[in-house]
Amino acid sequence: MQENLNNNMNMKCGYVTLIGRPNVGKSTLMNHLIGQKIAITSHKPQTTRGRIQTVYTDERGQIVFLDTPGIHESKNKLGEYMVKVATKTMEEVDLILWLVEPSTFIGAGEHMIIDQLRECGKQVILVINKTDTVSSDDLNSFIEAYKKEMDYADIVTVSALKNDNLDELMQKMFDRLPYGDPFYDDETLTDQSERDIVGEIIREKALRLLSDEVPHGIAVTVETMKTRKAAAPAKKKKSKHVHPPKKSANNNAESSNGGAPDLEAMLATLKGGQTDAADVSSETEIMDIEASIICERDSHKGIIIGKGGSMLKKIGSQARTDIEKLVGCKVNLQLFVKVRKDWRNDTVQMKNFGYKNTK
């Protein structure tokens, strides 16, 4: 398939980044555009911390999406890292999707992004998201407010959550991209490793379940991921005592030979009583995963664990369900909680947790 794609110079191919303030729906939009969940989502701001690359391919061409952290006023080194990731990505793409919420108020955060968009000089499609939360009559006023700020290649209104108007947005992107060969084969979906995605799934569940003061100070590290064959379930032991089946009016279990038990009927009864456990393949796999949730305070550790380990069990249970869908087998997930004080201001620890410096 890839050979055919490379020979087709009528294809539109390029890099598109999604930028915006925290919690405007960038990751939700990207997941819906590619048709599969790769980036984690939550109602908490600053959920995305690094650049996540996904690939969409169809007969029109190929779009490489770059989801980025929300642009915000940073308060620590992790925040600075996240903003650098977002702003640097703007320089490397063919097209920018600027996501905003439906409002006529354009604040300081939006004006900071506008300045960066003007400076980078790239094509910008303004995407007004969450249109399911407002009336259609108000959309024109929102569009007019943003039109006054700068010129856009296109303006599209969508609801990422409801999959509303995403086909139009996709076509607008293809219209604006250059002709060329695809960058990846048509089976490629993301540059994220399985280990990366597992760690993000665990962090997502923690973000959704924990109180507001905890999530910004957590990271997740996956120490081990090992697959093993599941042991075949033990067969039920047959009883040493064989009892003949009971008589019935329609089925006499005794033979006509002196009332002796009918052995064939007895064997049939025994076979009927066997479980089908022996039919379970011994080739069934289980993946053992050990991961740690990192927090900054001892008090946060207690919240993450919960009374009697209740919160940690909830996080693990919800994460395990999604991880099993990802890896395609049963998962034995072991979670631990560790305290690394003020790690978000420690460059070495940030690197250890996957947040490497951007030049």
C-alpha cells in the first residue's frame, strides 16, 4: 500500500499542530479526528504535557497531527517545558489549528497566542470548539470578535466531543496542505510507544479521580512490562465414587440385566458434569505491569492511596480496563506511590519522568 501512496503525487500531505489555552479540547479533537484515543483527556487543565504525534491517512493524503500542551503562564520548570514544546512545534508545521472556546471575551492568554501566531507566519485555521454548549445564534458574534484580531486561512466551528462538523474541518486542512509523498506508511497511527501510552492511561485515571490540588504534581513511570503465558486452569478432579443417575419415568438408567447400573448413562452424566476449563488455551497471555505514581508531598501520597488503598484500587481498576484494550490481553497491574519533593522544578527528575529539555 505504501508503494502506491508514494507514487501518487496528487496526495496532500503535511504536519498540523493543535494549539490553544489549557482545557479547550485539543486532545479530544485530535482523538476524534484520527478515530482512536491516543492522547489522554480530562476536565483538568494541563492534562497534555508533551508533544503527541498521530497520523491520519486516507485517499486524499496524510496529516501528521501534533498535539501540544496548553499555552499558559508557567509557574515552574515543568510549566516552562510545556510552553516551549507548544511554541516550538508551531515553527515546524505546515498548518496550525488554533482552538478556542465560544466566547466574545479575548483575554491576555489568547493575545499571547495571537502574538506568537503572527510571529511564526504560518497558516492558521481558527477552530471554535464546544459549539454544543452554546446556541447557534451566538456563533456569529464569536466569529466576528476573533476576526478583528487577525486574518485566518479558515474559520471552522466544531464540537469535538459530539463529532460535529469534523468532516468539514478535515477537508479544510487537506485543502491547505502541500502536495507530496506521505511521511509514514498507512498503518502508522502514533509515535508513542506502548509503554508511553500505558503510563498516560494511568495518569489519566488519576487526573479524573483525584481532587484538584493533587493532579498537577503527579507523574507516572512504568518500570516493567512483561508478558507471560497464563497457566492453564486446573481440571476438576473426578469423584472416586460413581453414582448412577436417578430413575425417571421417561428414562430408566438401569439396564435390563438384573438392575445393574447403565455404564454408558453414567459416563454421559460424568461428561456432562465436566467444566469447560480444559478447553481454555494454555497459550493465553497475561501482561505484568509495575508502575509508580509520583507525587510531591507526603499528604498527596495519602490522598492517592486513599483509605485502605481504596483510591489506588480505583485508579488501577479503571486503568487496567483501558490497558487491556490497548495490549489485547489480560493485565496484572501493580501500582505504587512515591514522593519526590518539588520534582517539577528539578531538571534531572523531569528528564527521568520523560520531560526532556526542548532546544
